[in-house]
Amino acid sequence: MNPPQASEFGDILYCFLSILLEGAPYIVLGTLISGFIDAWLPSGVMDRLLPKNKFLAVIVSGLLGAVFPVCECAIVPVIRRLVKKGLPVSCAITYMLAAPVINPITVISTLSAFSGNNGVFMALSRIGMAYLVTVVIGLVVTRLRPAAILHPQLLASIDDPSAETGHSHATGSNEQRLGHALKTAQTDFLDTAMYFVIGVLITSVFNTKLMIKPEFQDTVRLIAGNEFFAVPGLMVLAVLLSLCSTTDAFIAANLANFSFVAKLAFLVFGPMVDLKLIFMYSSVFRKPFVLGLVVGLFVLVLAFCALWSPTIQHYVPGK
């Protein structure tokens, strides 16, 4: 009996299931965390724990990823719930963008992917640049009204906490709170997973229909040879590939034709913006804000890479 022949649809389906199964556990984890936050975390406690000064609050929020490590697949439902619990929007966005990069698992994977001193330098550069970029974004957001940022449905649930679940938060025994947490997690999972699946489907089509074409690979090699195009080119590729921040360093390390600074841009921008994240952001933020956020992050990462490039040339010659 002859084995079944490969098909284009089969390739897309295989890629789709691979990315879906890799990311789905983190979505479940994120929504479970969001459920327990809703059931046990008192409203306003995050706001009370952070410094009262807006600038210092954003500074601290950018470091929370080292204490509460969450990858980009799980962070969106967590942020959605923390905002409802009173976390300032500027602090929430800063934490949301920084956490996938500034967490121990990502740091260890970056050190492992890049050998020797290059690994240490890349890990430190990645953490430092991600932190600076996210803090700048957070400070800009402090100047905006929540009504101009948050999705109308989320904004309405903040103004009227009973609108979503029929009561402001779980009360009573631990068993009742657990039931409330699981119910909340289910709701958040369904809301977030829809956007995640759309992003994964688009990524799968790109990976199976475009990435394998010889002319596309020739274009990539051409871009890699020109530093002016290499940095933004790899940033766009990071968006399309939609890799997890805990494993993307191994892909970047094997992009032999690209410079060190282009790989750094790939590793900083990718965990903040990719296809699945763009759709997931749309469940929390207004679409004009999502567009502005993507453009702002793109410009900032480009600018910081240009500023950091001379240092890279000094410490990593030929890269």
C-alpha cells in the first residue's frame, strides 16, 4: 500500500496544528491565571502596590516580567484581567510588552542559542533594548485616555463590573471562588483563542506557501546583504513567523546571512508584535491604538538598533 501523497492543504494543516499545539497550552495557562486573578485578587491592589508616581510606576512595570514570567501567548488574557482589577493601562502595556523578553526562560534560551561571549552580549542587549522600548511606550501611554486605548467591551466592564459576569467578583468559600475562576478562565479562553487561531492560520499559510519558494529565499539573501534593509526585513519576518519568545533565539542564531544587529531586532520586536499577537491585542485594545502601537514599536526598535550598532561592531567584530 502506497503512503498518501503530500498536498498543499496537508502542509498548511500540519503547520497550523504545530503552531496551535505549541501555543495553546500557554493560552490555557494565561486564562487560568486571569481566572484566579479575578477570583482572589482584590480590586485596586496592583495600583496600590506600584509607586504613585506615574513615571516610577512604568519603570517598575517593565521589570515585572522577571518576577512574573509569562510568554507572549499567555500575557494578553492576564493583562486584560489586571486592567479590570485596577492596574493602570500604561503599566499594563509596559508589562505586557516586556514580560515575554524579560523573563528567566527567555534569557536562558538566548544564552544557549548564542555561544560563549556572544550569548551573554546578545542576552544583555536583548533585555536592555526591550526594557527601554517598553518603558518609552509606557510613558507615551500615560498621556492617553483609557477610552482611546481600551476595547469598548473591556472599558464597559471596568465602568460596570457586573456587566460581564453578573457580579463584581467572586465571594464566599474557596470552592465558590474556584468555580468563579474556572468560569472566568473559560470566558477569557474563548475570547482570546478566536484571535489566536486567526493569527496562526495566516502564519501557517505564509510558512507553507511563501517561505519555501526559491524566489522568496533569494530575496531574503539579497536583503541580508544590505544592512539598511536587513534590520527592518528581519523585523517583518519575525511578525510573519510568529515564534514563541522562549524558542525564537535558536531560529535567529541560525540566520547566518544576517548581521548581529538584525538578529537583535528580530529578537526584540518579535515577542512584542507578531500576527497572532496583533489579533489578540484587538480583543483588549481599540484597533487604531493597536496600529499605532505596532508602528511605534517598529520605529523605536529601528532607532535603538541604529544607536546600538556601533557598540555591537566593537564587541562583536564582523557581526
